[in-house]
Amino acid sequence: MLIRVTNALSALFAFASAAAAQNAMISGTVMRDSAGHPLAAAEVVLPDLNRRVTANWAGEFKISQLPAGRYAIVVRHVGFAPLADTVELADGARIDREFVLIEAPTKLDEVQVRAPAKKYISPALQEFEERRKQGFGHFIDEETMRKNNERRLIDVVQAYMPGLTTFSVKTAGSIMKEYISSGRKCGAGPAFLSCAKGPSACPVTMYLDGVLIYDAVRDGVGDQMPDLSRYNSRDYAAAEYYAGGASLPIRYNATSSGCGVLLLWTRER
């Protein structure tokens, strides 16, 4: 009987500790211009946690019961360019942020043609198409993404980009995260993690809509690593991967990108 009571109490304390650890909150306002005019019905997404909310009529939103850590945050609305950023949450933190979206109205073709090419609104996706035509790196376009809408993004990336594999890491909070590794193994130089200090995998550097989300040399392998198993393909328009070297676009050629760079682009809605 004593053992059962002890086990029950241990389970209760563990549950209480886990609940207490997920008490951070982020709130804010989405605006349509720098003058402070609110933008109603904007979608706010934390892809790492698979959490999303819609801003109210005043452009206000709130996401509560969040664990501590660094997370990507994406804000989007029809007729506006998506905005990607990161947010750092300490245990129990209450953070309030303002997000200003840039208007990008849909442009209609003057002449109707059969099977028109995709006309991207954002310069970022236009640049993606230009790089894809040049043929350097590996690419997943929107047509391929839409064919895989119901699959996890991490599975689609591994399936369509040669040389990439997945690996799992248990964080300090006993949360299992999945991420992408290049085919290279750890070795000498700042571009790699030491085999003695981390996994033999070589975690890629990741950008979301041009914003640096994760760098293994800077962030380590563990709590700050994005959990790509929570990213859904239906939220993304394109992806591109560069193993490094001359093929890597100069703006993403950081000194710590020896394991390669993965660029993700969210959908325009």
C-alpha cells in the first residue's frame, strides 16, 4: 500500500511540475501599417508547438500555457506578405509584441493564358524561383508541397532532398524533438559539433522566411532546436537546401553553416 501511495504522489508531483513549466504566454497586436491601424483576423502560428490563433477585430491575440524556449512565430493575412520572427520565452514569462505586416495585394494578369505560371507576391518567393532555375542546391516547389499537404514537413524534406536524414534528441525537459541532418558527420572546424559533445549527426542551419531560426553552433542541440515533426507541409510554399560551398547564396553563407542550410518559405494566403 505504501509503495502505491508513494508512486501516486510521485506521479502527481511530476504532473504538477510539467504543468507549471508550461506557464509562459505571448500576446500582442497585428497591425496593417506603422500608424498603428489594427489588422483583424490575422493568423499567428508557433510552428514548433503546432499552436495557432486568429487575431480579434482589434488585431489582438494571446497564446498561453507555453513551455520555455526559443520558437519561430509566423504572422500572415490575405493580401499581406507573411512575417516570420523568433520569440524567447522564459519560464512564466509574459511577453507582449507588435507585428506590422506589409501590404502585398494580389496582382491580376491583364491577359488570360492557358496554364499560367505561378505569380508570386513576395520578393522572397520570386528569389526562390530564380535560384531554382539556376539549378544550384535542392528544391521543393509549391506544386510538390501541395501534393504532400497531409504529410509532415520533415518527411517531405527528407524524401525530396538527397543527402538529408532525420535524427531525434531528448531535451532537458524530456521532450523528444526531430530534426534534419546532412550526410556529413562531425569533424574538425567551427562548422561541426564535436562527437564528444553531441550526436554524430550534422544538424543543418535553418532559416524561415529569411530569418535565422536555428544554428547548431550558436544554439546547441537540445532545447533550442526546432521540432520539425510539428511542422506541417500545408503551411509552406517551398523549401531549398544547400550543402555548402559555392552553391550557397551569399546572404545565407554563415561561418557555421558547414552542415548545410535549409530555407523554408511559408505560403502566401
